[in-house]
Amino acid sequence: MKVVWIVVFVLSSLSLLVMLLRRPLSRISLMKVIVHWVFAATALFLLHQFEYTQAYALPINPLTIGTTAVLGLPGIALLMGIQHFII
């Protein structure tokens, strides 16, 4: 049964990718999303390199990268504030 779900997932992912890459506007939007995610991951990685932010160590996972990609540097401050008040 697992194999069936994996095959369905792979086929649906490939068909979505083909649909996205067929249109030029979708390709441009997809590239913008990828670039934002790369910059967000880089910003979070560089944040981990500073000594004074070790108390607010944010994990690098899709949720934090997505929040940073959408909100930018204020998104990092938002995540640090949430972590400060919750923990």
C-alpha cells in the first residue's frame, strides 16, 4: 500500500511541475519563490553564526524559512519574539 501512495505522490508532483513549467509566467513566479527561499535560508544560517544570537537559536526548517521568505528580516524578529515569549 505504501508503494501505491508513493507512486501517486511522485506522479502528481511531476504533473504539477510540468504544468508549472509550461507557462512562462509560472516559471518566473517559481524562480522568485526559489530565490526567496534561498535568501531566507542563508539569512537564518548567517544568524546562527553570530555569538550573541545563540540564546535565540531558530531551527532551519521549512516553516521558519517560509516565514522568513514571506516576511523578510521582520519575520526573523517575529520568530525570535515568539520563541522568547513561549520559552
